[in-house]
Amino acid sequence: MNAVELEGVRQRYGSMNVLHGLDLQLAEGEVLGLFGHNGAGKTTTMKLILGLLQASEGRVSVLGQSPHDRQVHRQLGYLPENIVFYPQLTGRETLKHFARLKGAPAAQVDELLEQVGLVEAANRRVKTYSKGMRQRLGLAQALLGTPRLLLLDEPTVGLDPIATLALYRLVDHLRQQGTSIILCSHVLPGVEAHISRAAILAHGRLQAIGSLDSLRDAADLPVRLRAAGIAQREAWLQRWRGEGHVAQPLGDAGVEVTLRRAHKLGLLRELLAEGAPDDIEIHQPSLDDLYRYYMERAHHAPAEKKAQPEEAMA
Amino acid sequence: MNPIWNIARKELSDGLRNRWIVAIGLLFAVLAVGIAWLGAAASGQVGFTSIPATIASLTSLATILIPLIALLLAYDAIVGEDEGGTLMLLLTYPLGRGQLLLGKFVGHGLILALATLLGFGAAALAIAVLVDGVALDLLFRAFGRFMLSSALLGWVFLALAYVLSSRASEKSRAAGLALGVWFGFVLVFDLVLLALLVLGEGRFSPELLPWLLLLNPADIYRLINLSGFEASGGVSGVMALGSELPLPSVMLWGCLMLWVGGALLLAYALFRRRAA
């Protein structure tokens, strides 16, 4: 059973179409990164899964049930964006209140406070919390009742690099335990290693979905190679330019070549065998690059009927 | 545990924490004692006069105060949660909208009931202890009826506050609407009724006019408390109409409860339509 299934989902607010026939599956224990610009339909998708909205058309199923099912809500964790909570309650009181509402064991409150590093601040009022602390309290709240499906909306906003890393570790840990996770955000630095698949939304349509490798293959974005300490630099540059790559000198004896992914290994082999470089750096297209690529494509062809997720998966 | 009680519990502990209960209770106690002893000052007397006079004065004051307090307590119940981002979160919990609303009502309702009981109850005790020769059974019956109907009046305006709160998109707007509702029921309604009476010059069916009082919960409340005494003398203005109303007081209580139920249902209907 898939944790989440969306089939041909359309969402209209009045006359405005927010989602145009969205298909999305999330397997159990999978981490899906849902990326898109403001107004791309990320939040609407989240709300449909959370049962806060009724789809205008199409089918939404969460943990094999309707998203409006009370039992589903018990097994679901949600970290909203920019949550303020109740300023007059302390962190512990807030978490206790939500634990009672979710039917989570009271003992979990202190465990979670410990886990998100809020033990010292637990007896302070939430009013005095920084944005990052509120975010961590929100995360603890989402983990109450050990949910099977976790939806995190912009989870790293306001977190310092160390807390961000801790969050990603937690995501990895939960994934190993079989929790399905949807991570919704603008593109995040460093998120690549922690998601199983990425979905890119623009203008209410899925532009691409798949593992990063499959997205890289489909997008065929150039790879950048940097090598240092090459003896006959000019000769190499000439040769690469002749093969149709973009090559330029870099520093004293360095080069930078931009080439298609398919040519990467061949060129590396030659370079290692004959060029005797001191050092080589390979820059794969990052999630950022992929995101920008798909966004631009969506922007240039907004009239193009439907994105082909199958193509991206191939 | 029951989700309704979990929500109510938080409201109740909020009420204790920000001292709403204590403040309202104290206000009621001071007013009640003050009116009991000084109410007759205008006629040159200082000291407790009579139970009917005390209840009549208290009623006119409570008619103004209780709706205001109830509206203040509850106007941000829904829209406030929405602005803080917790409404959306709560709706992803295993908790229905009806349960959320009812939980708020139980919590706020208990706050008001407790404050009423503590405040006016203390005043009644003070009268019983300090005034010689007061008819205790009459005193406690009158104050009992007064406290119960005061709580009920508060609940009506709590429910009306939820109607506004479910409807309003911003807290400040809900506050403005609450003030409007208070003004309308407590001041404008009676003036309009009087104007109808005067300008109509008897063209309105005299049987119909008293029934219009039932359209205002504050007037029902006054009728309940003033009709309890045969010759109260405190009855004036539109309340005089009430004496022509062929309704037993049980029906008046029923009408007040109908107001609570109706307003709650309306609030629920509006809350259901509110986008998360």
C-alpha cells in the first residue's frame, strides 16, 4: 500500500485553477522532496493530503483511507510553516496539550523535548522562543504519536546549520523506521542526500518527479570538471574544444570543462591516463541546477499541456 | 480522553492563568455588594434596602456587563487560532470542527459560570451574614435565579462571539463586530422597540409587541429576573411590555436556552464553511 496516492487531482479556488491533474505516489518509508516556487501548488497539495481541502476532481488516498478519516489523522504528523503556537504556554505545556489531543502517551513529551534539544527551554513561555526554537517545538509536535506519515512544510526555516543537520539526521532515522515523509520547500541546500525522490511543481503542474539521478539523466544538464596541474594545458583545451565541449583555462595550470553527462567517464579516463592531473573536481548538476532547469522550462512553455513525469522517470 | 474536554481544559487553564476568572469574579462581587448597600443612595438612604430592589439594580447592570465580558472572552476563539497558525494544525488532529467549537464553549462557559458563581455568590453570602433579619430563603432563591440566568446570558453571547469569530477573517474585525453586537442588543434594540411603540401610536398590534422582546436575549434575561417579584417597582421602559407577555417563566428560560443552541448551531455552520 502506498502512503499517499493522488490521482488526477484538480483543485480550484473559485475560478482559479491551482492544481491541474496531479498524479503523485509516495511509497512507505520513502522521503519525497516537494519543490516549487511560491504559488506552485505545494501548500495546496499538502492541504489535500492533510484532509484540510476537498479536491475539486480526482482521488486522494492517505494510508489507504480517505484523508478526512479520523484514524488517518491519528497516524499523521504535520509541521506547518511559521507556526506561532500559544504565546502564554510554556514549551512543555504546549506539547502536553497537543499530545492529549492526539492521544499520544504523556511520556513522549519529555522524550521529544530532549530529541529536538528544547529541554532547557521547556519551562519557558513560547513567547520568548526564537524562530528556530518554535520550529523545533513544531517538529516535536509533528512527531507526537509516532506518525506513519510526516509532512514537513519548510522545516529548515530559521534553523542554524547544526540544527538543520540534526533535522536531516532525524529524517534519515525516521525513514529507516519506515516513516513516509514529504518534505516541502523551496530548494534547500544539502537536502539531496536525504530524499529518495524529488518532485518539482510549477504553475500547478508536476514538471518532473524521480530520483535525482533519473532527473539528471532526463534534464541532461552539463557536468563541470575541474582539473589542476595539467602539463600541456593548451593541447588539452584545443582537443576538448574540438570535441565540442566548453573548455577554459583556470588559474596557473588548471582547466574547467563543461560537458554532457554521457561524455564524462570517457573524458576522465583520457585525462587520468595521459594528462597526469594533480587533482580533479567533478561538479554534478545539483538539485538547485535541476530545479532552475525545470522552472525555466515550465516558464518558457506554460501553455504546454501536461508535464510528462514518465519521461522524467525514464 | 475526550477531545472536547481537552480543548475545554486548555481554555479553562488559560482563564485561570490570565486571571480572567478572578478579575470577573471580583468585579461581580464588588458591584453586587456596592449595589446592595449603596443602591438606595439616590433616595437618601445608605444600607441594604430590599432583595427585589437589589436584584433589579444588579440586573440592569449585568445586562450591560455580562454580554460585553462574554464577547471579550470569546471573540477571538476561532479567528485568533487561525492567525496564530494553530487552527490549521488542530484540524489535522483527530478532532472534528464541532468538537473544537464545543470544547471552546465548554471552557469559556465554565469560566463565566465560575466567575458568576464566585462573584455574586460571595455577595449573596455577605448580605446573608451582614444584614439582620433578611429572609434567607428568598435571598438565595433570588440570587440563585439571578446567577443561573446570568450564566445563561453569558453563554448566549459566547455563542454569538463564535458566530463572529467563525466569520471574521481578522481578529480586529471580529473585535469590531463584537462591539457592534453588544451595542445592538444592549442599547439599540430597546430604543428601536420604544420608537416603534411611540411612533406606531397604537397601530401595532399590542399582542405582537411584547413577543418582540424574545428577539433579544438581554431582554429575556431582564424579564426572568424582574418578573420574579410581584411589585418590584424597578420595571420601566420596554420592560413594561413584558408584563403583558402571556408566558410562564419556564418558557423564558427555554427561550434563553434556544438562543444558546441556535447561536451555537449558526457558529458551527459558519465554521464548517471557513477555509482551513
